[in-house]
Amino acid sequence: MPKPGDVVLAQVQFVDTFEVKKRPALFLFEEYDNVVVAGITSNTEMKGISLTKKEGAIRDSVIKLNYIFTISKAMIEKVLFSLTNEKKTLVYNELLKKLSALR
């Protein structure tokens, strides 16, 4: 079972279509066989947290913290790699910034 901070290969549905494609995603947490993930794109022009090939990505990519969604645990095919503790802290801090408006 993947754990928080793992980059997984999963079936994801795009917001602008009903099409489902196999894509990398960042595993955030799991509850009752539902998994909350953040999308990852190879479009490095997009805003987000960078991932490099050196860190384990197939190509330089961006974790899109503005694209968080829930999938079934069954939609995860495999774990690709795990983020470093430094990168996990960066993700955590960026999520806190985004959620600070709830205060």
C-alpha cells in the first residue's frame, strides 16, 4: 500500500472530459479505500512544486496542488518513487498556505 509522499501511477479522470488516463499522482492520504492525491504534470510551465528526473520522475514535472482529487485505492497501479523528506515538507507547507484562508 502506498504511503503519504509516494508518487503513484494511477487511473485519473481529467476535469474537462470523461476520459480516464494512466498518470502519475502524489499520494496524500487514504481513508476507507478512497485515496486523496495531487495531480502531476510534465508541463513544467504550470505552477506547482517541481519534480526532477534526479528525484525519480520519468521526466521533469510539477506537482499541481491546485488539482487535488479522490480516487479509489483500486485505481492505483504501482508506486513509482517516494519524495524526499525535504520535498514532503515543501508540499506540506504549500498545502498549509492554500488552506490558511479557512481560518
